[in-house]
Amino acid sequence: MDRKKEIAFDDFMKLDIRVGEILEAKVFERAKKPSYKLLVDFGEPIGKKQSSAQITEHFTPEELIGKQVLAVVNFPPRNIAGFQSEVLVLGTYSEGGVVLITPDKRVKPGDILG
């Protein structure tokens, strides 16, 4: 996947990337590709948001509960097989599947990537 498209720094600054804590993770049976439905808590003022994530290769639903993740919270919601995905949980396309991007220390939900 070659994505070496240049953007301006101001474009990057438009992204609102925050830390959230996964509260729920369920198999997304209607998705075309193996996925989970996630409920992620971003604290105040954002609150709880749902997301669809193709992360089934490296994680079970049980392992995801309580995990902190980074997500873009200011994209418009996206309808995926009848499910409103409200945030984009970030990960890397790695050998064996997507690996989540997580803080290396426990932080407060809603903290901003800076």
C-alpha cells in the first residue's frame, strides 16, 4: 500500500486524534471482512463512540476490553453494513494483520495526540 501523498502540516492539524478506552468488543457478523464492533470511551466532552475495526487477526474481543487506543474522532460517521462507525481507530498494516496504535503508558481518555 503506497500512500506517499504529500499534505500540508495544516491538513494534519485538522485531525482530532484522541485516546479512548475500549469498553465493548463484539464480532461484527454482517461485515464483509472479519471485524469487531467496538464501543470506545473518549471521556468528556466526546463521550462514548462506536467503531468498526478489522483487527480480528491479532485480538480477541476479550483482549480488547480496557485497552487504550488512538482514534480520529472528527471524521463524519460511516455506515458499514448497517452499523454507524463514528470514529476511526488507528493501527498499522503489519504482518499477520492490523496492529493497534496504543499509548505506552496509561493516560486519561480524551487526551489529544500532540
